[in-house]
Amino acid sequence: MENQIVHLTAAHTSLIVRCTPFAEILYWGKRLSQFSADDIISLSRAVPNGRIDVEAPVNFSADTGRGSFGTPGMEGHRDGLDWSPVFNTTQVKHNGNQLTLITEDPLAGLQFRSELRLDDSGVLQARNSLTNLKPGTYQVTRLAVTLPLPERAAEVMAFHGRWIKEFQPHRTQLDHGGIIQENRRGKTSSEYFPAMMIGHPGFSEEQGEIWGIHLGWSGNHRLRADIKIDGRRLVQAEALYFPGEQRLKQGETLETPWLYASYSASGLNRMSQQFHRFVREQILRFPDEKPRPVHLNTWEGIYFDHDPDYIMQMATESAALGVERFIIDDGWFRGRDHDRAALGDWYLDEKKYPNGLKPVIDHVKKLGMEFGIWVEPEMINPDSDLYRAHPDWLLALPGYQQPSGRHQYVLDLNNPQVFDYLVERMSWLLGEHDVDYVKWDMNREIVQPGHDGRAALTAQTQQFYRLLDVLGERFPQIEFESCASGGGRIDFEVLKRSHRFWTSDNNDALERQKIQRGMSYFFPPEVMGSHIGNKLCHATSRQHSIEFRGLTALFGHMGIELDPVKEGEAERAGFAKYTRLHQQLRPLLHSGDVYRVDTHDGTMLINGVVSETRDSAVFLVSQLAMPTWSLPGVLRVPGLKPDARYRVTVLDEPPLLAGGGSGHTMRVQPAWLHESPVLSGEWLANAGLTLPVLDPESALLLGFEEVR
Ligand code: DGJ
């Protein structure tokens, strides 16, 4: 079985794998149309002096036992033995664009299995598993997916963040020492979104080669981009295990989460478009085909202050604005008057709702809206009936004082009694009420996640998935939103069982522009919750015009989060206007290709969506801060058909510009701005449109329609 070669292809990508005698990726990059298996001779490597005498590959399991000195793809032992396996291929299963490679080390008694799927979208899915073939427990310390990268992959982009400031990009050179990103917060976390983009130095939205990866996992993770002294590079991703957490008895198997990878030769935009297409075709499962309904969420309107009559008034006002789904947030259950009590007591607060939830829900439905409700099932407040009855239901280590977070603890989902209690309470809520939507929150980090004294975070994460799976099967018509203090649990694996993410608790349009841009690299607009918040933003105390707030919220799954009863006429007219605009544009926004445009001025962000057929597009030009230059330059519009002609119209603009006005930073507008010129896609892509000078914290929305 020497040199069995498999070539997987997608529209823009090729992956070439040597399957035997061991499993190794030889090429991952631009699609090759002329490849023949004999070509691989050109990749046979030299053996340098001063090292071991044989060529040392970085195979799928990155065995150090072969003499490659990088981090191995797995680490473990059987009571001190079988700790340095060397895996050779025993089976190759190749079917279309799917490849499964089974490799074994009979001495160590281990099987290492790799699954690869290259989707039509260009996204590569990869997962490894380890099986203990011998008697005796095998303790696994690490199990990773390893992908080699070419020498030109020398710059890394990743995201850091925190509460109310998620998805902030940073860049660094990949050099000696490599880069490690570890998340130990117990959920996906906003500290490090589990992704890295490694590319040709200087890669941008529109230019350069990029290898982007995302680990679909909602627990702790470790990502590593590394370069060894022989110049070879790799990226490695894994769920991070606590000591003793993974013990395999004979015949048992441990799997890595799926790693999702997208190669682009045309900048970050192509990488994102491939991820978006993959999410749309392979992950998202909406209960029906209806457009994503515009939300009204009560949280920043009334917080814990629930009065059903008033909430019904809010619903009436919401419906008048064009809202399609009304969500009651935190505060509806027994004893929940503030954030210090009641989590776990999933019974209606009959003091607040003496007639039950039904009259409110009926009212919402009569207004033609869907009804949604907030829960945080994984949590328990020490001040709750549940805690008083079951203080031992915590995910914790006996003998230690577990620190609280937002005054709450985490329930141990590995305890069947806890799991069953939550299924029963959630089934009461969702089965006995006409609920269409659940906002599933998770508001603390996990410390000492112990079950029966042993580390149990991986199992907790899996039980969380199972809980959502059980409820999803029981209530297939109900949609779920994943929220964790805003964007703390956003990843592809949780998205398999949810339908929307709450991006951030920060509704400040200026901050949102950057947070949403960060999220857009991996997630399409229809799963990105984006709300128009109060004029005085609760997170930052900044104030923005309704135009800037409305346009910023437009490019996601839109909603409004405030008390519409208390708002004045002008604000309400604004909510209605942007709701209508979103509804009008949403078929395009929620199906088209997302583009982020390279600009020469960091104070300006430009993003847009081009329809699949490329006959229409919208682009938003957002001026975040005082422009660097007195002229903003030209927008060269990507994605349009070069030989088609498009009418260019202003769909929305800062009020000062309407009717030819000039704002504070401009004296005369560009002549085309209100002329709706018809221009070719070729001209728009190459010569472009001169932009007006916009005031800070304002935006301009441009529409492009093909003229036939
Ligand atoms: C945190 C969430 O991110 C908010 O949107 C809100 O639902 C609160 N929790 C409620 O307690």
C-alpha cells in the first residue's frame, strides 16, 4: 500500500492526501485541474544535516515517534506505557469528496481515525478519533486535528474579546515560537472565538491567500499555529481536557470536535463566503422557509419590571412598528425581581402574572406576531427553591468554595436528576404555552467543573448539546437563540441546534459596527442578532441618531430592544422605517454574498451584500470617526457582473445630506449622488464611485439594481 493518493476538489480548492503508508496532507490550496498522482514526486523532501537520518512527515496524528519534533496530534498513556505511538494506515475509505483513513499502532494498542469531507462550498471538515484497542484504561491528555500550511502562511489573524466588546480582530506574524490560543472559560467564550486565519502577509478583505479554521466546540479549546526550525508550518485545533477527564476503556473511542477550514486565494471575503454558504447549506435548519422575523426584545426596555398589561401595551406598539416576533426576556419566573435570585425555579411568577402567561401570548398572537421567551436553564442561584432543595446539584468540586458569577452557579448536567428536571421544566414551559422562540442564555464562566470529584467539562458541554437536542426533537417548530452574556457561545456546533446568536449586549451602533464585522467572517447575517437599542446606549451611555442605529442593525437578523411605549414620535417613525427597509432588503441580505471592502482609511467601514445572481446589491458606507483625509476616496464595488449595467441609488443617508445638503465635513456633494446613474459592473469595480464626506458616526446606504 505505498503512496495511495486521493485528490478532493471544490470550486476553488484542492486537497491532496497521501493515504499510505501513513496519512499525510500533501497539498491544500488553489484548485488544480491538471493534477496526476505521479506529480507528488516533486514534493519529496530533502533530509538536512544535523537531524535524524530520515524524512520526518507531519502526518495526520503528527506522531513525534517518527522524528518530527512538533506538538503531537495526540498525547496519552496506559499507566505510563504506550505513550509514543506511531500510526500506519490500515484502511482507506474514499467516496467522492469524503475520505476516512484508519491508522493503527498495534504495539500501543491504539487506532487513530481521520475523517475528511470537502464540501461543495469549499469548506473542509476534519475530525479525528482515538480508540483504545487493548485491555487497560488509556488516559488521553490531548487529541487534536492537525493541518499543514505552506511556508507563505506567515501572518495570523484571530479574535479576542470580552463582554460588550466581542469579536475584536488582532494580527501577528507567525514566527519562531508559534502562537497558542487557549480558552478555559468553560464555554466558547468571547475571550477567544475558536478560529484562526493564517495567510500570505498583508492579506486583506479582497486580496491574498488565506487558510481559515474554526473549531466547532462550545467548551474549552486550544488552537496553535506553529513553525518549526525546518520552516514547516501547521495549524492544530483541539478541545482542551482537564487532567483525568478522558479515560478510554478497551473498545472506547474519543472524538475531536469538527474542524472547519476554508482556503481562499481571493482574500478574506472568499473565505467568509465559503463559510457562509456551508452554514446555510449544511448547518442551519430553520423549522420553515419564512423570512427571519424582526424582533422586539423587552430586556433593555423594562428589565425585571414585568407587568402583563404594560407588556401587552409594548406588544401593541411593537406590532404597529412592523415587529414580527415579540420576546419576553428575563424576569417572568417566580422570585426573579433582580439578578440575585430564582434561577432554577422555572415556574411562572404568579404575583407578576396572576392570570398566567396565556393572555399575554394570545395578545401577541392576535397582533400577528410570534412569541418568544428567555431562559437560562444551566444555572442556579443560591437564593432559589431549587438550591435550597438540592444544594448538591452544582457542577463543582466537593470541599472547595465555588465562586459565584452574576450571583449564580452552574448545574451539573451530568447528573441525570438535574437533566430530567430541566427537560421537565422546559417541556412545561414550551409544551403548555404557545411559544415559537426561546432565547437560551448562559451568564457565567465555569470554575472547577467537577462531577463526582472528576473533571467533567467536556461531558457538561455534551450534555448541554443533548439537552438542546432533546428539546429540539420534542418541539421541532421552536427556534432557539444562543446567548451567553451576549456573544459568549457562538460556534458552528451550537448552531446545529440553534437558529440565531445574540451577538453582544452592546447595542451602541459604533461598537456594533466592529463587533458585527468580526462576527461576519464566519457567520452569515441571518444568524447575527442585531438590535436597534435606546438612543442613550445602556452599555456605553453614548448617543447615536436613529439613522446610524437603524443602518447598523439592518445587516443582521434585525430587532428592536427598548420600550416602544415610552419612545417619542420621531424615534418610533425611525424604528418603523428601518424595520420596513430591513424587511424589503432581507431576501437579499439573508441569501447573498457578503463583502467587506478594503478602505484606505480605518475610520470608515464598508460592507455589502451582492445577490446570488449578482443582479442586485446593497453597500453600507459607515463613517465611524473623524475622517483621516478630507476626501474619502472611491468605493470600488466588488461582486457585480462586469458586463451588466446597474442603477445606483441612495437608499438611506444622513438627514443633513438629503436634498443636496452637505453635513459638517463637506461643502459640495459628488455630482452623481442624487442622480441615480446607470453604470457598468466593470466600471463600478474598477473606477468606482467617489464617496461623499460623511460626518463621524453616520452612514450611507447605496443600492445597485441591474438595468436590462
Ligand atoms: C444577558 C443577556 O445577554 C441579555 O441580553 C439579557 O437576556 C440578560 N442576560 C438577562 O438577564
